Amino acid sequence: MNINVASVSDKKGLDRVYILLNSLKQTKQNDTIVNYYLIIEDADDEVKKYFLDIVNVDFRIQIIDTSWFKQRINPPQNSYLYYVRCLFPAYFKGLDKLLYLDTDMVFLQEGVE
């Protein structure tokens, strides 16, 4: 099974994104392929290198710069990232389903008691 997941962040939140992705990778089913899209300001090689140890054939990460979204959103500059997810249907037209995850989530293999 393939699942498509996306999150929005700035560079200050890379630690939280890493924890999210690592927990998702460790708790996913063995036959599941995760296509993860990180929409981030100032996407560069530094951001791509940050996640190299998580990427493999069944856990793919695509880094997407916010420039496409920024051109289409007019709220105050400091809050435009909040609205980026509203444009997901326009940006990800080819995907049937896309799960949006906040970057402060963690997946647990067993329930918390």
C-alpha cells in the first residue's frame, strides 16, 4: 500500500519533523510505502541532508520550497505558512489522497497506558 503524507514547516522546526518522520517510519507496516512531502521555507541541500538517514526505498521524502504557495497567499508574511495546506488540492492534483500531519505529532507502536 502507498500512503501520501505532507507537512508544512520552517527550518526552525526541522527537529520536530525529524521526530515525526522517524516515528512514522518505525511504526508503518512492512508492506507500506510512504511518500512524504515536506513544504518548507528556503528548501536547500541542508534540509535534504537533514533527513538522509530516514530515506529508503519504502520511505521517500520530497522537499518542496514554499515559493509556489507564497505567490498565491496574501495574509501577513509571518502567518502565510498556516494557509499553505489550504492549497494542497491545487498543488497535489495528481494524488487521490493526501494526509496532512502537523509536525508535532508522534506515532506510537503500542498504546499509552
